[in-house]
Amino acid sequence: MNKLLTLIPAALIVAVAAWAASYVPNAAGTDATLTISSGVIQGNTITLDDATTHVWWSIADAGAWVTFDGSDPAVDTGHFIADGSSGVWSRYMFNNARFIREDATDAAFRISEVQEVK
């Protein structure tokens, strides 16, 4: 068995598998990257396809700060997203997100458009 899998509790594997089955790629959507720099950038800079309900995201190269309430993020203001993190946000959450990089290194915030399966 893969050494990594032996370190992951079985309950977590089941939870991830159940979660992953709830979304499918949106064939009409695109993969895109926001470059998070020293100036505030909004998620809605990327136009999502009308059928997209959620975005799968990952962040690379650096961490970033994010807010969702319309205020500008800054160091210690908002929520910190560590380099290497990933997750799923609703369309609404992504469109309202405002980002700024953690330090002097730009972060690449990559998204894939997905649809919730009901």
C-alpha cells in the first residue's frame, strides 16, 4: 500500500471520497489563475461560466490574505491561506473574495470551475 495512504485515517479518506463525488467539472468553464500581488485583487476578476456553482482552488508560490466582506485584506486582516492549500468555495464566496499576498512573493491562485451534483 502507498505509504502516504497508510498515514491517512480511513475516516478521512471516506469523507474526501464522499465530498469529491458531490462535484463534477464544468465542461463550459475554464481553468484560470489569479496572480495575487501587492495590490488587492478580487475573485470576480475572473468571469465564471453561468453553470458554475463552485470553484476548486489551490494556491502556490506564497501565502495570501483574503476577506469576503468587501474590506481590503492586509497582514493580520482577514483569513490567511497558506501556500499549498486547496479547497472548494461557492461561486458567491469566490466572487466576493478580495486577496493580497503575504509578503514580497506573488501567489498563484488557481481555480477550476465545477458544478454541484444534486
